[in-house]
Amino acid sequence: MQLHELRVLRELGERGSVSAVADALYVTPSAVSQHLAALQRRFRTPLTVKRGRRLELTDAGRALAAAGTRVAVAMADAASAVDDFLDDPDAEVSVTAFHSAGLSWFAPLLMALADGPRLRLSDEDVSFAEFPALALSHDLVIAHRLPHGDPWPNDRLVVTPLLTEPLDVAVARTHPLAGRDSVRIADLAGERWIAVHDGFPLADLLAPIAVRHGRPLDIAHRVNEFFVAATIVRTGQAIGLMPRYTRGHAGLDGVVLLPVADLPLARQIDALARPEALHRRAVRGVLDSLVALAARP
């Protein structure tokens, strides 16, 4: 069994198609198929199954791919003894984050690491299910989810908690509730709401409020970007939920944030990485800086 064959199987499981694996490994789809065929000949049970035009892993294939992950980690352990790259504190590290986390942490991260490593930053507005796949292209992924929702796939990712962040109700400064220190669910009856699009990590946060009201909320607008949502809130025509810490200040003039006293609302912010990425000293250094930044929201 060859290491590159295990890698091809693992990449197929995570990328979902032969063509995507070929693109990632800079080989032809035919070469990918040949590696899979060679690996299959060593086992008496199918490792892949055809579903329409897609080639997916069977249970046995997923078990072997998981073993391939452990092999990849072991190889990274071995290489760390001889490969200076792993110990280079100034090597390039790629970091991607959802918008409000990037807004809050990218600039301080650049300033904190001005002497190295070299950072390559990007922002990604993706659904909950798409965050793990970003680790295929980035060393560190700053992602968010609901604290009691589905967990990240920690069988193939290392998850580092950064922050449990409260979400507050945002109202216009002219709103009748704006002068309060907090609100209760009953105070929000009859309001029109701004919500994020379905499928995104915070989409289900309004559900407990609707349950308390005993009827669906009047969701008038679907906006993911908090600054865009703030311009709507400022008009007094709708209210919404906004993060307490990772939101910056620009564009929030005329908006007041109010904690919900009888229903704590929050999101969990985590850093995701493939296991072998954290064998690099530079990646670990950036992660340590992110943890420090998150500790002082």
C-alpha cells in the first residue's frame, strides 16, 4: 500500500469528486482513477461506490481514509525531525474567517505578528456545512456555530475554541426599547425582524424567540452582513440580532444593543485546522495569537 494511494482516497472523501482530487494534486483524473484501482485491488470489499456521476466512499473506504489521516499525521511527525520548514517561525500562514471575525481580528493579528510569520488573510461567508472544507485550502479557519448545535467533524479537524460570544437584540436609538439595559422576550412581540439566510450558522437563533411567542416571527429581511443589517435597524423599521464583541464600531451609529435577559443567545467561535497543519511552528504561533486576541474581546 502506497502513501500516495491513501492520500488520493482521503482527498476523494473530503473533496467529493475525482476531478476535484485531480485538480488539488495536479494530476489527471485518469491518474487518480488508477491510484484508486490499485488501492482497491488490495482489499476484498469495495472502497468506493458510484452514485450518479459522483464517486463516494463506502464505510470501508471512510475507515481506510481515517487511517490515512493518522498516517499523514505520523508522516508529519517524522518529517518534523528533519524538515526545517516545520520549524520556520516566519513561514507563510493562510487564515480565513467569517466577516465579523475578520473585521475584529485581522488588523490586530497583523500588528501582533508584524515581525513574522507572513500572513495571507481572506474572508468567507459560508454556511455551517461549508466551514470544514475551507481547511483544505487554508491553514486556519475561523468558524462559528451555535453552542448546542452540530459539532465540527473532529475526526479530521483539530478544533480550538476561541470565544463564546453573546448575541444581543439591535434596535434603533429612537426605538421605545432603546433606553433599557436589557429586554425580555415579551418586549419583542409584534416586531419586524432581520435574519441571516437559511443554512448559515446563526439562522436558527430566532427559533427560541418564536417558540416563546407561540407564533412565527415577522422576518422582513434576510441579510448576512451585520453592517448592512445595521443600516436597516437604524431606520427603526426592523430589529435584529448582532454580536456583542466581533462587530467593530463603524456603521453602528444610531444602533443600540440590548441583552435578552430571559433567553441567553450566543454563538461559539472556533479555529479549525487539519491535524498536520499544526505541526508547523508558524501555524501554531498564529493560533496562539488568535487565542490571545479572543481572550480580550
